[in-house]
Amino acid sequence: MSIQTIVEHLEKLYQLNESLLTLSKQKTELVKKSQIDEFNELLMKERKHAQAIEQVESKRVKLTDEWFQQHAPNESEQTISQLIELLEDEALKGQLQEVYEKLIYNLADLKQQEALNQDLIQQSLQFIELSMEMFQPQSKNINYDKTKDQPNQKPNTSVFDSKA
């Protein structure tokens, strides 16, 4: 199994995640503008990206496992960073390191953007909830008859007859 194939899959992952980051930024703008229909369409595109990322990632894991089986079967930690440490070819090592770092930074940016989106959506939901409460307030029994509020009490009657 060649390192070049693993590098190519990492590059595909980077490109897909970069595209997903772009979609995430568009999602932020749509939330700000309250464009729900466009937001739903964007979510569909985002799901397709996530599925493609999942497929490429599973293939990359398989390729990495195969490389470790051929070159370092006794390694307990079979990760890309461990693979970089084990490589002897400096050119491939540098290429793999570069793509790996780009992907890590991209994922960090994506995570930050999605946290922002989550906060914006949460605030939007709170605003909607507040607006709904303002338009449909909780209807409490608003009247001046104390007997309805306290059914077990007798009505107040005076000991003295005022008509006498």
C-alpha cells in the first residue's frame, strides 16, 4: 500500500471539509437573515457532504490499516501521526505532514464555525419562544373575585347587620 494513495485520500478529505466549511459559513448567513427554506436546502447539501466525507474517511482508515499491517504490524497506535513518524522517505513524510496539518486546521475552523451556528440557532429559538409568549401570554385567572381563587374559604360576612 503506497503512502501516495493515503495522501490522496487525505487531500480529498481536506477538499470535502473545505467545501463543508464554506457551506457552514453560508448557513451562518442564512440564520442571520432568517431564510428558512434556503437553510433547509443547505442542510441537504451538508448531509451529502457528510456522507461523502464518511466514505472517504473509511477508505482512508482501511488504507492506513493495510499500510501498518505491511510495514509495522506491531505498532499499537495506528494513526496518521504515527505513520508520519515511521516514514523514512523525507519527501513523502513532508507531503503527508503538510496535508495532515491542513486537514487538522480545517477541522478546527469547521468546529468553530459550527459552534457559532449552534449559538445563533439557539438564540433564534429563544427569540421565537419569547415572541410566542408575548403574542400568546399564559392566561391566568384574571378576575377580582377572591372566592374562585380560594374555594375552601367562606365569603366574608360581617357580624353586624348594616341594614338595621
